Amino acid sequence: MKYGFLTLDDVDVENKCVLLRVDINCPIYPETKDLLDDRRIKSHIITIEELVSNNAKVVVLAHQGRPGESEFITLEKHAKRLSELLDLDVKYVDDIFGPKAREEIKKLDAGEILMLENVRFYSEEMLNRPSDVHARSVFVQKLTPLIDIFVNDAFAAAHRSHASLVGFTEVLPSYAGRVMEKEVEVLTKVLNDAKNEGKNVVIVLGGAKVKDSIRVMEKILQNNVKKILTAGVVANVFLVAKGYDIGEKNYEIIRGKGLESLICIAKNLISKYSNDKIETPIDFVFNRYVGSFTKHVDELPLPYLIVDVGPETIREYAEIIKNADIVIANGAAGIVERKEYSTGTREIIKAIADSKAYSVVGGGHLVSVIKEMGVANKINHISTGGGACMLFLAGEKLPAIRALQKAAKRMMGERISK
């Protein structure tokens, strides 16, 4: 129990019904709803193949998107893609814990795989509750009698205290899958190295998950971090905190995502750690009805949408990355779904790949671009998680890992008592 939890090395799964929680949450093409990148699905192949080869009955539990978002779809396409990757039949049922799902679980034979429906279709899944409270939910209570073992391989969602991530650990023998185990192993080493005062640590935070990014900043700025480079909606929030008027179209995104309350926190962070630590873009690419154009930050506000960082920002950020010992990046700099607005993200990735720094990159959209650019071999660790990776490196105890550790203590105590 090197990291305080048990792994697949500690259990015999033969003919056991294993509930496997994975994170196969993929970027989705808005128009077709097809999977944009299947890297997360591929990452769990190692765990699934091990369970199948050891004659387990595998019940896959996963989520996709969030309610109200365009990426909130069923897992039917995920099951089909997993089937293709494994070259095995992966059954899919459009039910989570109702009669259809339970009946299909009962039918499983050793070596077979069943994927349940998007767990976030269950309204209580995303409530952040303690594990013992989730254990009493109808979801956990309905599935538990049919399951022998719970395996959590969903590192990318480990920072959530959701029912499917922590509830089953209270009532079932629980283990970490191979992805969870590997992520904790690699990131623990990076975390220890980053605490070395002689290291020049640079963090790149982009994308739209501002709440997670600020949680990371609050933790990681207390450690040995030289610079945080912001981009995307994260940067927009910090620009407002610095007193810039980013324009109504851009502020509407902050308002629409319910991020206004974070502006005050951003102001406090800037005040505490100074502008020198938290960098914001100095120029932007704007979208207008015909084409796009670049403007300096001092020319704000403009009645157009910010879609990427500009060339001056790219040069400045690349120079900072060049001199780093450790670079950790999460989130895109622009709207990477549209190639014309992905230049900032691509150039920042190129700078990371070309640097001599030990590099860790997480986040679905960022990883998709890395794959497309063909530079994955130049990144030291591509994490399956975005927010989970960053919060782990910030030193935060992730709920799903805590739940596995708690389960391990209980299980070891039960073994001793016997």
C-alpha cells in the first residue's frame, strides 16, 4: 500500500463481478456529436484487458459532459469505440441502476463487458457529498447487491466527491485501477520535485474551468512556483480582476458560467502574490463577422469575442517556458475546436515540447491538440486528468483517492480481525 490504497495486485477477480469506474469523458464534435478524441478511452484499455484476461465480469461506469452542455450525451458511441479498441463485444444499456441495467448485469458471464448509461443522467450523481452519504443513495444501494468488487480507475474525476466515485468504496471491497495507480505514482514524484526551492516551476492555466484553476492557484502559489501563465476564460477573469474592461461579449461568458463571484478571489490572489507571479495576456485575437484581428490589451474594450491569445503573448509565454525546470499545463489558450483559433494553444504546446523542462500536461482539449501535432513523445507525462492533475500537484487531497485509502484501511482491519 505505497500510496495508502490497494491495487489490482491485491485481489483475485476471477468470476467476480467488477464495477469499474472509468473516465472516458471525451471532447465532442458539436454538430455531429461524434467523439473528437478517444485518448481517455484508450488509457483504460490496460485495466479493462487485465480484468477480462483474469475472467472478471466487467461493468463499466462512466460519465460524459455536464447537464445543459452540448457534450452531455449518451455513452453508446463510447461503448462502440471501446469495443473496436478491445476487439471484443462491449454491451451497452441505456440505464444506470434501473431494472434494465440490473438484468443485464445478472446476465454477464466471465470475461464479458457491459457499459452502463452516462452516470450523470442520474440527478444526484454530481452532488458533492461525503462518501458515507453517497453510500446510502438509491444508486449505490441498487447496484451493490450485484457487484463483488469496485475498481476506481477514473483519476481524471478523482477531485469530485460524486456518488459513482466515492459511494461504492464504503460498501464494497475497493481497489485502484492501473490508470489511477500510475497517475498517483508519476504526479507524486513531480510534486516532490516541485517543492525543491531550486526549481523554476511554471504553471499554464487556460480553458474555461476557472473555479478549478483558482483552487489550484490558491494552493500552488504557496509552494515554489515562479509563474502562472493564464489564458482562455481563466485569463479573462483575471483581467477583470486587474481592472480591465474586456467588453460585454466576453463578460457575458463570465456571467453566463456563473463566474462573477470568482473575480473577487482573483483580485485577492493578485494582491497577495503580485502581478509578476500571475501573468495575463498582453494581446488577443478577436472574432468578428468576417475574419479575425489582433489587438493589444490596452485597446480594450472591444465589441468582439476574444478567441485566442495574440503573438506578443505567445512570444512572452514561450520565453518564460524556455527557462523553466518544470512546466505543468492545463487548458487551451483559445477556441481550439476551430483551427484558426488554435494558434496560441499550438505555440504554447510547441514551446513546452521544445523546452528542457520536465513537462506535465492535462485536460482533454489540450491533449487532443498534442496528439494532432504529433509531439506526445516530447511531453514527459500526459495526464488523463485536467483539474484532478492540477489539484493533486497543488497538494490537495482528492476525494476519490481519499475514499480508496479509507476503504483500504477498513479492508486491512477486517483481514486482521479475521
